[in-house]
Amino acid sequence: MIHGFPTASWDWWQMWKTLSAKYRVLTLDMIGFGFSDKPRKYPYSILDQANLIEDFIATKQISKIKILSHDYGDTVAQELLARFNNRKKNKKTGLKIESLCFLNGGLFPETHQALLIQKVLMSPIGSIVGRLFNREKLGKNFKKIFGPNTQPSEEDLDQFWELISGNGGKYVFHRLIRYMQERKDHRERWVGAIQDTSIPVRLIDGTYDPISGKHMADRYKEIIPNPDVVELDNIGHFPLIEAPDLVLKHYLEFLDDAKLLN
């Protein structure tokens, strides 16, 4: 389970009990996120995050995985899928991906509608803006991207802020956000990974999301062969938090349809 920006693996907590009853479930806070290290001078990149996840999985002596990802984690998953496709094509051994399920995220740079704060963080003044970001501003921005009936509670926002700001998190925002440019730079590789794969892939998308909602799901259906898309009405950018039971239902059905429950 690969989390998104700017939060952490705690996002999956409402789904953990159900999934861990059926599977060995693994997650982690990627570098720069949550309770992991957040070095100020570090070349944060999607490619590096994928390397770190592969190393993490190798330490567990795991040879095959199913991936469930969200937001920034979708892009990391696309890179992992591209590597797997390449190994399979060239008949090389290595980590096997059995299935991939995306939640809301910027799968296609042409449909990603960044928030103003994200655009500013990408600008030359991004480091200053990141240091000035606070719990109040987080709340205002997050409430814009949640569904109308599934707004985050104040406790939720406190937890998000603790994960985001802890260990000097505000000082690396402007470095982490560079993934938006990486998506453009590697579009052919990462979109092609979904188009060319032979493994089961599903998108579960909260359509109310202004960043990667219905417009992104529509694009997915346009350019991905045999698209498997589940749309969640009135759910925003964080379906794993806003509607965890619905996500679980559609995710387990996906694995069952793909004969991957065992």
C-alpha cells in the first residue's frame, strides 16, 4: 500500500484490519513523509522512492506483490509497473507484480489540476511558502478536495498536520512537490506502463475530487485499453479515508474477479 502527498501510510488505517486478515499487508512512510527521515538536502524523486520500496520489499524476502496506491503513490506504482513490464518483456527475474489498483492520483499530467498551493510550492518562492504553511492552511486546502458529505474532522486534520509537519516536514515540501514535473518528463514511460501491461489493473476514483476526479477517470477510459474503472460519486481526493468500506468492497471484488484472493 503506497501512500500519497503530502501525508503518510497512516492514511490506510481504516482498511488495515480487513486487509491484514486476508493478506500479509505492508506499507511504509516514504522518505520525506510521515515519521520517516526528511533530509533538507536530498534529491527526492519518484525513481528514488521506487528504489527504496523495492529495497524494502527485498528485505522482507518477498518475490510477488499486489499494489494498492493513492496520489503520489500512484506515480511510484507506475514506475514499479514499468520496471516489471520491462523485466517480463526481457524474461528477467525479479519482483513480480500480480495486480495494481489505483486510487485518485495524477496518472496523466494533462489532466492533473493542481491546487494553487501546489503550484506556488513549485515556484521559485516554494521554499518560503513551505515554511509558512500551517495547520490552518492545511485545513482550508484539504476541505476543498474532500467530498461534500465526507469532510475531514478536526481530529483528522490534526493527525494529518502532525504527520506532515513533524521532523521538519515544512522544509522539504518544495522538494517533494517536484514530482509534478517528473510526471511530465516521464509521461511516455509511466502512462505507457499502464497501457502495455498484461496484469489486472483497476482505477477506483472519487469523482468529486477537483484534482484527479471524474475528468481523470474519463481520460483513463479514453486511453487505457479495456479500462476497469469504478467511480465513487460525491467522494473526493481521499477515498481511502472518506469511503474506506466502499474502497475495500471494490478492491476485494477486483482481486476476486482477477482470481487473486489467495
